[in-house]
Amino acid sequence: MRFLIEYKDFKTKEEKQVSLELLETFLNEHLIGEFYGSTFECILVRFINNPTSKKKYRKRVLYDDIAEIELEGHFRDSKKLNIDDFSTGLDKIEEAILMVKTITLKTTLDFNEHKILSDLQSAIKSAPTTLNELKAYSANQEQTKQHNWAKMVDLLIERAALNPRPLTKPLISINISSSIDETEPDFSFIYTEIFSNLLRKAEVMLPGYNHIFIRLADTMVEAKQNSAPNDRGKDTYAVLDSQKYITSDTATKSKMMLNSIAEALRYIADFEHLDKSKIDAVIKRVEEEGTELELTYFSKRNSKYLAEVIYTVPQSHLINATFVLRVMDLSSGIVKTAKINDINLFWCPYSFGSLNIKKDSIVIKGRSSHRAEISRRADKLPDEYTFTISDIFS
């Protein structure tokens, strides 16, 4: 259970209270990794200092899974750490927990009040009781907050692993992020493009979202500090030694990045119950063929020809990719190619809306949206590409 502690002083208009910020860290250190029911993932306690006589205190559901509780508080110093304000806030947390069951819900409440109160009492035994103890605890606050967040991520992963969801949406892309500032070759960019393409072509399905966000850092705790919005995708994590990476040669960097990506993909495959065989097949292909492997953007087949738009990923997002039309005569097996253009991968969807094989030609048309037309004009790209089949095979 995650705790959020907020503060508002109606007299001074202050919304920051250093002792209560430390209280939030303390509560999460002891309770964030525990499961107390599925109705709420967080309890938001907002302390109101110097309230007006007409103040009505909120008690409601916020964002579907947050229990929001407002309580009157009596705090004396918002800017200076002090044990009185910390203890006052801590004493009121039990009152906030007891109010959770009184929130009006549209569904049945699943909340283990007895267990969270018991765990709270256990935590209180280790709470700072003097100013010196509070200052000592505060000295490690940032490190504690990092571990708290990682524990919350671990709890969410555990819940996902124990409660499989149907795989209902096709993967559209992956995104790889790390703290490493890369230039050329930019392996985060290269592998993002390669794995997005191959996993999409492998028809990997996901439970309710379309994107996977891979977070890489020196430790798993550091990697788990970032998260994507739930409606966009799901995060997965792996370790990448940044100092070793920075000082390594290009081949070693590529291998290190690939190994970390593979670890992250297998991790999410485990806790989200994805098709491991498809993911492992893609990883194996990249391991065998490297970053220069040929990718298919899209393809079309009729009774006579197979037409494919192919490319390789450039060394950086700043470099345009060379797109090529490859055509196979299905009766003879003869394969011919023709260059299409050099286009930035980020904008290429605007140039490749459809691929059609006609009687005498192959036509690639750009998307017809206003934004696509503006993008093509800005890059001086045509609205369509037409290739005569006789010229291709001449």
C-alpha cells in the first residue's frame, strides 16, 4: 500500500511541510510493499492546517484506486524539521485508515483494515522519537524513497504474475531508455527500432496495452524509479553497467545493450505471461544477425509478385534510413530492387501509408492526413512513389 501525504495551510497558503514529507517516506518504507486488498493501491492523506470554519473534509475515491482522506491537523512549523509535527501526523494515520471503509463506493470494498493497522503499529515501534533520530532518518531520505518506489514496483509485478490477464492487444513498439548519453552508434535507438519491428511482425500480444518500456540502469532499484502511464504501456527492467558501457568498444557496447534488452523482455514475459517462444525467437535472430539485419516495413503479394519495402536501421535518429523496394517474380524466383528514398524513421509512416501492386506498376502512397502532407512538404518528399514493373526487371 502506497501512502501520499499532502499538506495545506489555509492561513499561510503553504503546501509544503518538511516533517510530513519525511512521514510519507517512513510510512512507505514499512507499508508500500504490502498488499491490503484490490480496491485501493494508495491512501492519500491531506492534512489541513488552520482550516476555515466552513471547511468540508473530503473522503472519496480519486482516479479509481486512491482513497483520498482529508483531516484537520495542528502543525507548528512547515519549513523546519521537528519531531512534534512528525509525531502528530503519524498519530493521525490510524484515523485516516479507519476512514477508508466509510468511503462511498460503486463496488464492494476489498480492504484488509486489520492487517494494515497491525503493520502500522509494528512500524511505529521503529519510528524516530527524538529530533536527533528524525534528522538521522532524514539524512537517508532520498535513498529510502528510491527503495520504497522499487518495492512498490515489485508488488505490482508480483500481482501481475499472480493474476494473468488475457492477451488482447498487439504490440506496437518498445522503447529503451537509460541514463547513458549516446551519440553514434546510438544502440538504445537502434535496438528500439529493431525490436519494435520484429516483435510487431512476430505478432506478440499484450494484456491491455500496446507498448513496452524498457528501463535500464546500474541497479534494478535505479531502473525501477521511472514508469509509464498505465494506459500507454508497461515497464520492464534490467541492469546495464554504465561505466563499463561508456568505456567499452563498439562491439562490446552492442552486446551489453542487447543482453540487457533480452533480460528485460524475458522479465516482462514472465510476469505478464507473454508468448516466450515468440520473444525468444526474435532475440535469437538479433543475436545471430546483428544490428545490420534487414527489416521489412510492409509487404504486399498477388498471384505474380511479392513486393516488400525493406531497410536497415541507421546509427542514430539523426540519420535518415535508406528504404528500398524489393520485388520477387513468384514464377521465376527472380528478385530485383529499386531505391525508394532516404527518410527519417520517425516520419516515415507519413510516406508509407499503403503499398499496391497494379497490373504494370507498384505504387507506394503516403498517408492522406493533413499532418502527413505537411511533414512530407517540409522534408521535400513526394506524396507517392510509382515503380514500373518492366523497368524494375529490365
